[in-house]
Amino acid sequence: MPLPYYVSPEQMMKDKAEYARKGIARGKAIVTLEYRDGVLLLAENPSTLLHKISEIYDRIAFAGVGKYNEFENLRVAGVRHADIKGYSYSRGDVTAKSLANAYSQALGNIFTQDIKPFEVEVLVAEVGDSNGTKNEIYHILYDGTIEDEKNYAAMGGQSDEIRRYLKDTRLRGRGQAGRPRPHGDAEQDAHRARPRGRRPGPRQGAPHVPPHPGRGAPSAPRRRHVVPPCLNSCSRSPALLG
């Protein structure tokens, strides 16, 4: 009787992590920057049909890099999770932190239990409201690890190079009293941070600003050149979040 094939748990986790990182590195970068009026998300995306940045809920944005069908499943599951929680309890109970925790559990379970891990990294950003709450940016890795980002974040191909640039230049140019820079300066920083040597594709970005006065729970506005995917008519996909 042949012996079953054995791989040590350490080697299996190492191989899964290397496989996921290689897939993510092939994706084009996404840059996230805090600016004076909100949060800027900028993606290098050569496709006019597939979108890497989307709105999940009021003042909450989603960005994914890696294998499109995998982070699109996560996005759709996040929309459903937020809608059900907001309908069952309160719209104020839907936060970027709760979504990031749900994504972390889903990706962690897939990484440890399935043979093939998801080749994705996702980011969830929430803009502070008029009550003085601060912006929140959460970066969730392929194995479920959550990183609480401050001021800026980058993921995808050559993300380490982008982070070094932002650390060296952006924070040095912050406004008076440590306040973030205006939207125009933040967008210029994001463009300069993109890796050199590649022809950039069409831009896709969605700056978020504080709520519009007179409306209790507005949706984050979208820039004119962006057409995010419809949140209500998206295709059915397996629910990854509880």
C-alpha cells in the first residue's frame, strides 16, 4: 500500500504564501492617500469594463488587486453583508472596521483550509463624518492579516517602491499644523508614486469627501470619469461573509 503524500504544515503555508504573492505582484498598483477633505483612491487600470475601486456603503470604499474574479466575489459579498447589517440593525453599525474583520476571517479561512489561496489583497476605507470621526484605512492581505494604515497605503505590483516614495516625500510635504494636503496635491503625489518604466493605463479613482449637508446618510460622490460597477444588479456569487 503506497504511503500518502506528506508535506509539513510549515512548507505548505510557505508555498501558499509564495503562490499568492506572485499572483498579486502581477496586478497593477493601487494607491490610497488621505487628503484634507477625505480619502483618495487611485488605480492603474487598463480595462474600461473591469473596475478595481467601488463603493460598498455610505462613506465606505473598496479596492482590490490581484485576480479579478476573486476580489469581485469579495466585493459583492461585502455589499450584501453591509446591506443586511444596515437593514437589520442600523446604518451606523456598518463600519469599515467590521467589514475588514469579515474580510479577514474569510481570507484567513480560505488560506488555511483550501488548497489554493486567493491571489488578492483588498483595502477598505471609510471617510470620517461631520461629528469629528477620523478616516479609517484597512489593508487586508491574502492570508487574512489586517494592517491599519495611516495617511497612505499601496498594494499590487511594486507596492514596496510606492510606499518608500510616499514615506520619503508625501509626509515631508504635509500642510501646516500637520494637516493633510489638498485634493489636488494628493492626486499629484499619487501619480508621481506610480512605478516608472510602464505605460500607464486609464485612471480609475474615487475621492471621498465628508457628507453633504442636509443629508443623513449620503453615498460617497464619484468623479466624472469613473463609472463604478452597479451595486444592485451585480451577478450572483457565493457568499463569503457571514
